[in-house]
Amino acid sequence: MQNEVYDVAVRESTPLTAAQIKAQVNLIQEVMQAVMKKDVHYGVIPGTPKPTLYKPGSEKILSTFRIGVKPVIEDLSTADEVRYRVSAEGFDQQTGALLGAGIGECSSSEEKYKWRRPVCDEEFNEAPEDRKRNVWKRGQSGNYQQKQIRTNPADVANTILKMAKKRAQIDMTLTVTAASDVFDQDLEDMPEELRQAAAEQKPPIAEPQKKSGNGEQKQGPAAAETVTVYVKNIFQKPGEKNGKKYVKYTVVDGADNSYGTFSDTIAGEAKKAKESGAKVKIGYNNGQYGKDIVTLEINVPEEGQ
């Protein structure tokens, strides 16, 4: 099947049939399940609909379709900034035919490359005023200030070049093999603020709506209070009422407060947050037996926390 799909993907000049396109996507999914490992070849960022493809994962896909990569580097650096734009050209390793290209760019002016922590307070105090700053960070114990000084662009030049090349290669992989149906690109490289915004675009998980006697959906109660917390533990207790079995879940936060839900979906999201270390925003009402979860939304964890 692999050789057949390879021919479909890179050798035929005639339009692909629907079956051939489906076979190509299926092969990528098979490679993902059989060969790729989570957090090595791809990752899952809370709030995003698809896995994010990493460079090792793109190499597996390119190897599957026997596609080579030729990087074309454009140096856009200035005296105070290292900046590269790379065009990654994908070619058929057997015929040498150009199949497509991807574009990637990286700069030392990006937030995570532009600033670093000082070695000591003396280094911070001796740095010129335009080369140091205090910024607010958010941690598990609350907000705090952090001292930072400017990074010497030359110290990160090689990292910047490799990152631009990686971004271009992943872009080319997704474009040439039509793997965008399966993966997102470069979300792990997004600034924390943009990753947070992406996560917040995902609607919160709400309790399933109940049906009225005439079959119409009834709106559940609105949350009276909300809290943003870390998930410390999740417990479940099965039960039965009027011949119907149920499971009651209890979500425990870092301060040992408990929140209850009968929703498998909400419990599943809470488990994901616990495993990833992400915060959750819980909307709840105070019921007869404690806090009842109405909505639950996963927040993206802070970088470096």
C-alpha cells in the first residue's frame, strides 16, 4: 500500500481520485499510530483541535513518501537582530522532481529568544537601561516579577537558523503530503499569549442538556461562580438509582476543594488537565451536596512553569 500511495502522492501528473487521496491520508494516520510517539513526533496542545507536528514527525512522513529536503536560506539579519527566512524545497528522491516548498522564518527578536534571566543581580544592575527589564509572569503560586536582560543575538544565531529551517520543513511536509488534515503546524512555537488565545477559543465543556417531555433540549442552569485552579485528583463513585446506573465524579483542586459532576465528558477534560499540568476554569453552582460543575474549560499551562 505504501508504494502505491507514494506513486499517487509524488509521481502522477493526472488528478488524483477521491480514493487515492483518502488512501494517502490513511497512510499518514497509519504511520502516526504505528511509528510516531506522542511528545516526540507530535504533541497535543490543550484547546487545539488537532495534534501539532514536530520536526521528528515530519521526517517520518517525508521518509514514508521518499521526499528529500533542500533548504534555501535567506539572511535578513541586522546589526541588532539575527533573522533568517528559509524555503524548504521538497523533491522526489528517485527522480529529483520538485514537489513543492514550505516557508519558515525565525528572528532573535522573538520574545523567547530576545530575553534571558541574568546570571546574578550584579549582571542585571550593570546592564544598560535599554537592555534590561522587569516583566510579570504567572506561576502556580500567583503572579510574580522576573528580571531579564537582552540576549546577545550572536549567541542564538545557530538556534534561529535551525528553527527557521524546522518551520519551513514542517510547512513543506504538510503542504506536499496533504497532512494538514491530520496535523497543525508549529503551535508549540507560538508565544504563550497566542497559545492562550487559541485555547480560549475552544468553548467550555458543559453538562449535557436534558430533554423535556416533548423532546426539546432544555437549557441547564448557568454557573453562579467560576474559579481557575489546578486539578489535584479525580475520584469516581458508581451508583444506581431507579434501576439506572451512574458514575459520580469528584474533581479536587490544589486547595483540596471538591467539585462534583455526573458528566463523563467533563471528567475526561479534568483528567487531561491533571495529566498535562494545565489549569482549568470551572463554572459551578453550590448545590445541596456541595459544588456542582456546570462548565469546565482547560487553560494552557505557562511556558517554563
